[in-house]
Amino acid sequence: MKQKDVTLIVIIAFLSAIVSFILSGKIFVTPANRQQPVEVVDNISTQFKLPDSRYFNANSINPTVTSQLGTDTNQNPFNNTTK
């Protein structure tokens, strides 16, 4: 290829890239497609309603209380002190 041919191919490629970019913007991205619906978030307040008294009441079981089965007071049950 001659130098003129390479220059001509580069110029044609550059112009076709510009034209395709402009046409794709007009064809594929219409003004109606540019707008996206957005979910609206309600305001957050510091006031909360009380939970249901059937589940959260003063007489319910507290699962965070430590429970002990039996009277074993060994603090290290896996330490073997007997030989």
C-alpha cells in the first residue's frame, strides 16, 4: 500500500466513527428513554409505634438470661485435673 492509501483509510475510518456515534445517539437514545423513574422515599421520623404486646411484654421469656442445668460449678470442664 502506498502512503496515500493508508491516509485515506484512516480518514474514512475516523469519519465513519464520528458519523456512527452521532447516529447511534439519535437512533438508540431517544429523549423519552433518557428519563428514568425514581422511587420516592418517605421521611424517616424518630417516633416509633410500640411493638405488639402479644410478643413483647413484661412476662415473656428473656432469651439473654444465662441458664444453668444442674449444680456443677466447674469453670474449666475440659481441663483434666485428675490423672
